[in-house]
Amino acid sequence: MPEQTQKGSDRQKELYASGMRGELPIVPADHEKLKKLAKDRSTPEAYDYIAGGAGREDTMRQNRLGFGQWSIMPRMLNDVSKANTKIRLFGQQLPSPILLAPIGALELMHKRADLAVAEAAKNTGVPMIFSNQASVSMESCARIMEGSPRWFQLYWSKSDELVESLVKRAEASGCAAIVVTLDTTMLGWRPRDLDHAYLPFLHGKGIAQYTSDPVFLRLVNEDEDKKTEKGSGITPTAIQSAFRLARRFPGGFMSNLSSGKPIKAVRKFIDIYSRPSLTWENLSFLRELTQLPILLKGILHPEDAAKALDYGVNGLIVSNHGGRQIDSAVSSMQALPGIIKTIDAKIPVILDSGVRSGADVFKAIALGAKAVCIGRPYAYGLGVAGRAGVQAVIENYMADFELTMRLSGCNSVREINRKHLRKAIQL
Ligand SMILES: Cc1cc2nc3c(=O)[nH]c(=O)nc-3n(C[C@H](O)[C@H](O)[C@H](O)COP(=O)(O)O)c2cc1C
């Protein structure tokens, strides 16, 4: 892992110095400008899939308000000349308490998708959590991340055999933890996507972990004989989709087209990608399958956090999926204190959803989170400038956090605590 690539103040100096040469930053440091630029460079369907949320997007707003509830109380004259932002998590040293949240269908933002993100993660030392809905297989990403931390996020399929295969592949790919996402046993009601009548997976986007999986491919083959095609309305758009899918699916284009396998794979994926019947009891299956730390993503209620402890889980990610699942679900920052209290430092708790600045990272840590996940911002960076865009976004967050930490009088992440926060004045 690279030493902390750039100290916060070095990055700041570098950005100002580039202005002296007449160069502007590759991505804006301002989140709204970054988002706008990503929008300008994407199709409406792609942008809305990334930017949108469930229902009226109240939870997305609540996520921001959750951070706005707190102000930072800095301390002075505390020699912060030798501060560092490193943390240890599940035995690995990380340069900063920041991880990249699992984001599916990244090819909507850039053709190199997860590969570009993996390179940026490697260059900064920040862990990438491979999405179960990735556009590139975990093996391909892991190959370019040799020596760098990566985790795997699992959607618990209806097929236990597929779950086992994905987890074994994650182990073989050097993933250091398995994140089970619990809040997506079905897709949330997302008006932006519904109004475009657009779901990337149906276009073969974001299903690379499946089409690269031997168990999944076997299940598709087994289905072939049983199913007859009916009522699939042949329109010019349907033909275009069939061609696109045939091009994306592993194997030859012509044989894919004539066998109809890619379409069958998409159907199979829709059929089995998640298991709404999942319960706490299923976790023992995963526990027996792997020695890797298991984290649950999507926990919001303290009683669920208590149950996670009972079931021997190794970590939690407090998250509402960036407001994409239940509209009006509680904000993750509102949920965090109750969970921290219940967990009582027995396992690490990571905060996800709505992190948009170094101050947000600081506040989550002050409330007791061990680290945070960054989501949409790096996807926007990808849309704006590929690998370099993702890397610039990560470096900006690391720098912003480091400067916030030092300016608040802290020399290390460990020194940040609840005493550094006050309730904010509400406007
Ligand atoms: C386009 C998109 C795709 C996502 N795909 C996944 C996924 O495959 N698995 C998962 O656990 N979470 C997924 N998430 C949720 C993120 O991991 C994370 O919880 C969320 O982005 C955090 O909210 P924020 O982006 O507002 O910070 C996705 C989020 C977005 C925006």
C-alpha cells in the first residue's frame, strides 16, 4: 500500500500551484459542481440511475440533514505538525478512515468502470468494496489491486450454491472481508428510473459477477431446456438490446445471438439475485463458509445491531443505501449514536450514506464510527474523468478530512471523540 500518497496540505498546495500554471483541477472540489459535471457528461438514464433515490428522495435529503445536526468544536494550540490519519481495520492498515462503497453498474459512468476505480483505489491505498452488481469481475479488479485492500459485497442470492461460489471467488481474489447488504432484498421504488423505464441490469449492465461465475452459468444452462420464450414482443429496440447483450456476454457474438443465452442470463439474474426470505438464521451458512470478517450493511435499528452481535458478526455498516431503498428511512447519522451505544466498541461500525466532505467524515468518527464509506461522489468522479477523476475525488476527501482533523486539534483519528461535537444551530 502506498504511504499516505499526499498529505492534505500538499494536495491543497498542489491544486493552488496548478492554478499558477493556468490549470484547473481535474474534478471540482465542490460536490454540487462535481455532480453537475457528471450529469453533463452522462445520458439522462445513466445519471438518474446513479444520482436518484427512492420515492420523493426524502431520505437522501435527511442524510444531509443528519450531518447538518452537528457542528465541530475545534481545540487550539495542540501541535498538529505530525498528525496522521491512518487507521487499522480487520488487521489492515489504511491511510485514512475512508472506504469506497460498493456501487453497481459503474459502466454507466465510464467504460472502464470498476477497473478505473480499482486503479484509483490502488494508487491511494483506500479499500474498494467490490459490488455484487459490478460491471467488471472481481478477479479482473483484484489483478490490478495486488497488495491493496479490497472487500467483497454480497447480495444473498436465492441459490446457496451461487452464494458459496461468490464468497470463494472473493477469498481467492484476496478480499479481506465480506459485506452482506441486507437492505436490498428487492429494489426500492425509484421514480427517476421508473420514468425512464430503465434498469441497467436488463441491458446486461452490472451483472459481470454473475456472467463470470461458473455456478451461475451452469444454472442458466440448466434452465435452457425448461423455458420456452413467450410474449417477448419483437421491436427494433428489443433487437438492439439483444445485439448489445450478445456483445457483452462472455463467448462469441454470433453464438450468443443465436443461442439467446445473454437474454436468458439476464432473466436468470432477475430470478435469483436476491432472497427476500433471508433471516438471521441464514448467517450461520455464511459463517461456516468463510473465515473472513463478515459485515452487515444496512443496519439502522439498535436491536438489529444487538442481534448482529449475538450472531457473531464482525462489523456493521450503518447505511440506508444512499436513500435508494426506503424513502423516509431514518438518516444514517441519526441512527449512528444508538448503534454505537449498543455495540459498545465490540466490533467496528462504519457509517455510510450522504458523506460529502471531510467534515462529514470527522463528525461520523466523533460519534463513534471507525470509518466511513464514500458512494456517489467517486462515481461522479469516474463519470467526469475516469481513473484520474476517481483518484482526485478520493484525494480531495482524504485531504479535506486530514485538514479538518488537524485544524480541530487532533493528531490522529483515535483522538477524535464526542467532545469535538456540539448540536448545530438549526436555521
Ligand atoms: C448507483 C448506485 C449503485 C449502488 N450499488 C450498490 C451495490 O451494488 N451494493 C450495495 O451494497 N450498495 C450499492 N449502492 C449503495 C452504496 O454502497 C452506498 O450505500 C450509497 O451510495 C451511499 O450513499 P451516498 O452515495 O449518498 O453517499 C449503490 C449506490 C448507488 C448510488
